[in-house]
Amino acid sequence: MPIFNNLRPCLARSIIGRLYRPSLIFVFFVFLLFPSYAQDAKQSKNRPDIFVAPLLEIIGYSEKGLAFGGGLTIGVEDSGYALGLRLLSVAGSDSVNTVELNALIRFYLFNREQHNGFFLQINGGSALSYRDDDTVGSVSVGLSMGKRIPFTNLIFIEPIVRVGYPYMAGVGVVGGIRF
């Protein structure tokens, strides 16, 4: 068994290293290839919305309870969908810390052109959990549902519920700004 314990950190670094580069390439192509002009003639803007949103989340990453943490979501949205990145760092009650980096694809269900209201979001990327000297990496995939509630044309809040792997479920709140 000691052989496998020594291999786990190497395997985790290998998995994270393999997923980290494709995630960065994905983000680069999202910003490079995303259409720069809106197709809707009713709107006077000539570019897609870019949003930056800090987040707080309670999630089931801990072995003995819930994990609490925060992070940042950035993305671009146009024509009823959004593409972006989500970074989350959480700490559990059993000293297990997890860092998660996910690409996201979001689909607005009703107010598609205003990018408000209910949405479904698909998350996929990598998660790195560590305690003391033990580090384990895994694939992170999930489905989120939330509602964007605008306060002004630029400021919003989003309560979100998500399920997936390697966590069971999580709830959070996102507060952000659109550019």
C-alpha cells in the first residue's frame, strides 16, 4: 500500500497538469472566437456582455461535513448563452482543502437577450484536494441551476444550486457586474 500512497500525488499532478492546459486553451479560444458584434438589431451595443462575479459557496467536498469557500467567475455572454471560467477554493471541517477550476457553458431559459432570469449551466474541469502532504486530483463535472436577478443594467446577484462529481451538491450566491 505505501507504493500507491506515493503515486497518488504524482497522479494528481499529472491529471491537473493535463486538464489545466486545455482549460486555458479553451478560455483563449472563447475570447478569441466569440462574436464581437451582437446580432440583435434592437440593442444598441455592438459587443457581447462580459461579466466578472465573485462567489460564495457551501459544497459537499468534505468527508465529515460541508466545505465553505469562495471564488471568481468570469465569462462572456451573447444570444442567450454564456461561456467562461469558474475558480473555487473551499476548506472543509476535516482540514481537506479543494481548489476547483471549471469551464462553464450557460443557457438562459427565458430572458435570453437580456441575460436575466433562470439558467442551466454545465461545468467541467479539474479539482485538486489536499490535506497535509496528501494531494488528490480528479475530474470535476456538474450541472447548475440558478437565477440571475438584476439590480441595474450592470449589477446582478445569482443564487445557484449545483450537483455533480466529485462533490454531491452545493449551494451558493454570486454577485457580479457586467461590462
